[in-house]
Amino acid sequence: MTITGPAELTEAARAFAVRRSTTPRPDVERKALLAAPRFGDVFTDHLARATWTSETGWGDRRVEPYGPLELEPSSLVLHYGQEVFEGLKAYRHPDGSVWTFRPEQNAARFAASARRLALPELPAEDFLGSIQALVAVDEAWVPDGAETSLYLRPFMVATEPTLLVRAAHRVEYLVIASPAGAYFSDALTPVSIWVAEDLHRAGPGGTGAVKTMGNYGASLASQAEAYAHGCDQVCFLDARTGANLEELGGMNVVVVRSDGSVVTPGLSGTILPGVTRDAVLTLLREAGHDVEERDVPLAEVLDGLRSGEVAEAFACGTGAVVTPIGRLAGTGFDERVGDGTAGPVTVAVREGLTDVQHGRAADPHGWMVRLV
Ligand code: COI
């Protein structure tokens, strides 16, 4: 869906009827917010949405002012968690145009998540159309500072009022947008990881490979444990053996050996197939690194950290981009990763990825899609 001309809306985007806010944030206020965005705490003036019912299918596509949702207290999602979501970003390029990164991957994963949660699939053209329609209306909210972007959060919730435990007959799809800087305090400051050994995020046959609220809700107690141990982020082990690294609370994990080879947990069905993970592994392979996707035993990583065989580790995700890991701690161990600073492989792959995303480098894979 590469859009050729500036601000050329696709037919799918034009299907979203626009009702503009009568009280948008004043220019000065918006500019102040865009000057130093954090992550996830400020929202634009509008949202995109569409409604699905089992009788009529998808309809009522619109862009409207951002504001509170009206939900019946008996809405199915509030009781049984029938929800799926996505995360992607819009980037301001040096010429002022606005682009997004591999949105068709997010659309496909959103559909896969919906199937797992017995929600209706949103057609990919509606997914892409909703994003373009919203970004076109809220274009002024796309920041232009280094490493900033407009984070887009599409999600789908079961709004049917019922306490029956079954798939809803009424569902709302929404996209909200939030100007974003680094997910953690600073893009290249290494984060510390706490390995959760008792609680698990996902199990075989569960929902670990899709993006649904329950996975994140289930991570919060362990995330709190991580904070309590002075760590920034939690890492889960697999529920079957309790031996292998799986995924962090909201991002994938990659380990770099001192010989330049790279290892990351394989897509075994219990971790999220990250779009950033896939792009990063592609870039690493192209840069000549030997990349293995397989079980990654915690014991192997700890041995490697102690012997110097493991040189670097990083977290990757849409929110986190590529964030170096400087410390790995858990019950009975606390190891520095390399010299505790961002390693050269981490820095290079982060730069390679963000240069494409921010329009500072060519895009040989055709990953970028123009929005505005
Ligand atoms: C993302 O990286 O887009 C995520 O969904 C992770 C987190 C912010 C929940």
C-alpha cells in the first residue's frame, strides 16, 4: 500500500468519516508536549473506530474526538478479557512526510490475535485505513525530534453487555495515538532485567503468541517484583521446563555472544512474534551474524556472562525499539552484561533499524509505508 503523493488517502482511509474535535489542544500546548515526549501518557485529539455486530459485520467507520468511552459495566471485555491490541509507530521523515513501519505485519498479527480470542477479524485494509485516517487528521501530533514518533495503539474490545462466558456479538475497534519518546528513560541507557522464576507469562496452547490484555495483566505482579529488586523489566521463563528464557514483560529478548553470533528464543507458540524482532534478526543476518532461534537456557546465558562468552543482550519491540540490557538478576544471581554499557552489536542494529524508520537511510526491504 505505498502511497505515492503527499496526503493521498487510500479508499480504505476515506471510508472513515471524520468528525473533528471542537476543542483540540492549542498549538502552543501541543508543541510543548511534542518537545520532549515520554511514552504512553499523552494522547492526540482524535481516535479512529469502527463497530462490529454479529448481524451486520464491520461498519460505522469513523474518526472522532478522543474522549472517554461509554461502556456498560456488564461489557464482556470487563469480565472475561476478550480483547486484542497492536502497537506500531508513525515517523516524521526529514522532508516532513509521515511513514509507518511494516503495518501489514501488525494487521496480520491483529487478525491472528482476534482468531485466538474468538473476536472478529478486522480486514487488513480497514486496519491500514484506520491508521492512515487517524494520522492524517492528527498529523500535527507526529513529533520531529530525534528518535521520537507517534505511537499507534489499535485495539478491539468486546462491548456486548452480558455475563455469559462466550464470544461477544458486539465489538468495538479503536485506534488511539500517543506522541512517544523512549519507552525506558533513555534509548541507549542499559536496562536491568529481573528473571521471574515462579510466575509464568504463558503456557503451551495459551495466548502467549498473540497480543491480548491478559498476557500483560499476568506480567504485572512479576514486573512489580522486578521493580522491588531494583530492576527495570521482568524476563519470563517457559512454563513447561522453567529453564529457558522466553520474553520480557512487553518485548522480545536477544543475546549476543562474543564471537558475534546471536541467539534468541524461537517462536515456539508461547512468545510474541515481534515485528521489531523479525526486522532486527533480518538486519543482523544481513550484517553477517550467525542468528539462532531456539530454546535459550537461563543457565547457558549465566555461564556465558560469567565466562565472557556472552557479550551483549538487548530488548526489542515497537515501544522499546532496541534497548541494551546491562544487568541480569534473579534469585541467587546478579550478573553484569559485558561491561554494563550498550555493546557495539546492539548499537549498530539499533542504528540500522532507526535510520530506516526515521528516513535517514534507504529502505531496501520496502518496510516503510507512507501515511501523509
Ligand atoms: C509494543 O512494543 O508495541 C508493545 O506493545 C509493548 C508494550 C508497550 C506493551
